[in-house]
Amino acid sequence: MIIDLKEIKPAEKQYYLQHLVAPRPICFASTIDKNGNVNLSPFSFYNLFSSNPPIVVFSPSRRVRDNTTKHTLENVLEVPEVVINMVTYDMVQQQSLASCEFPKEVNEFTKAGFTEEPATLIQPPMVKESKAKMECRVLEVKPLGTEGGAGNLVICEVLRIHLADELLDENMKIDQRKIHHVARLGGDWYCVVNENSLFKVPKPNTQLGIGVDALPEHIRRSNILTGNDLGQLGNVHELPVITPSFDDPHLKQIIQYYSINPDEMERELHIYAQKLLKEGNTDAAWQVLLAGA
């Protein structure tokens, strides 16, 4: 299937893009207009773009159906300040309720059951129930078009962060497992980040990985190991060698049982190495694979 975006309607463009570019973090933005009317609304066109200076950007798009603009956009043009409140699983339904298109004079804090908490540097209030809040100054609003569906990039400088103590570990650092972020996908779909969905992928550091192309041929052309497996093996900074002290009873069993059939032994070694890779034990997986070389 090939989709040419020039040939489909704006609503269809939105449909495909929102399903494919996902999951998207949620900017739960509280703003205020020049008359003091408060607005609270979520936007999933949002992300971090710089840490020094600390810049986040979200985009309140023009409505596809009638090309009207949202109160949040109108507010930041009048009062260039915003609080971005983090959305977690325990408030996701209230956040969704706040997305309703209430009249301008209606306060979404009240409608969604949230509590206003005064910010310390800017005028818009914070969501007390949110476990992390960022007070921001709006540096620029950049329109991306004038038709329905066109975004408006609200470029924000983060001035101050408020963190709930319950998110921190014993070293006063954020424990990713405690947050339970939620994110938007397409349609009515969301996802939650918790210990069942979290996993670690070691980032290449100053020492470059050897790469998949540098793996021994019997590993690179394995019928068992997946692309993810090969990527994990190729992320070492030098090609490992056999460690004589490596002692693994299951490895010994494989070699003893399949030694008369090299092809079967290689298959079993690769299956066992894959199991070790899934457990995050890359060094042991390498030793198992090298044993069959």
C-alpha cells in the first residue's frame, strides 16, 4: 500500500500520521488569557528539542473540520506563558475530559476535576494532581500553515520544574519505573509506560560498536538470531575472544551432545545465545557463539 498525501483529504492525513507517528508524549498545557480566563488542554504534538537552552515544543493545530483555532493558541499569543503538566496513568481519563471543546469562559480545571495550584514564576496555574510540572516562557509561536490541520509550533523555554518526591530514588534522581507516563497513539488508543513495558537498550558510548558487518559470518548469517540480536552483539567496542575461565554447564551439554553434528550444534548454540541476549547477558552470549566457531 502506497499513500500519496497530496491525494487524500486532511482528515485522512491526520488519521494515518497519528497512527504511525506514535507513541507521542502529552503536553497538558495550562494557559491564561489577558482577562484572566484559564484554559487546560492536552496536545500530543509535543516533545523535547533542546536541553541547553531547555526547550520544549508543542503544536495546537487548527481544527481539521472547520479551520478554527484553539483557546490555548489564542492564550499564548496574548500571555506568552504556559505550564506543561505531566500526564500519568492515574489521571489519563480526567486529561481526556479536559480535551472537550468547552466555551472559552469555562474552566477545564473545574470540568475535569483538577485543582489549580499557583505557579511560582508565571501566571497560568499548575495542575496540583500532576506529579511533574514545568513552568515555561513562550519564546515564539510559528504557524505552519493557514488551512485546517496546520500546526502552530509553540516554542517554550522551561524555567522551573516541580517534581513529586515519590518519583525520586534514594539518590534523589528520577526513577523511570515510578512515573507511569501515558502517551497517545491513533484514534482512541493510548499506551502506558510501566515495569511490564520498560526495557533497557545500552547506548553506544564514546567507544564505537563494531557493527553487524564486523560479526563473524556464521553469526551474521544465522537463521536463528534476529536483527535485534545482531544489533546487540554488534554493540561491543571490540570483537570478543574466547575466555578460558568461562564455565557454563548448559554450553558443555550442547557441545557434548551435538558434537557429532556441527550444523545441529551451531543451531543449539545460537538458540542458547539468543536466550542469553534476551536476558541482557551479552558477554555470555558471545562466549557461547564463539564456542561454535
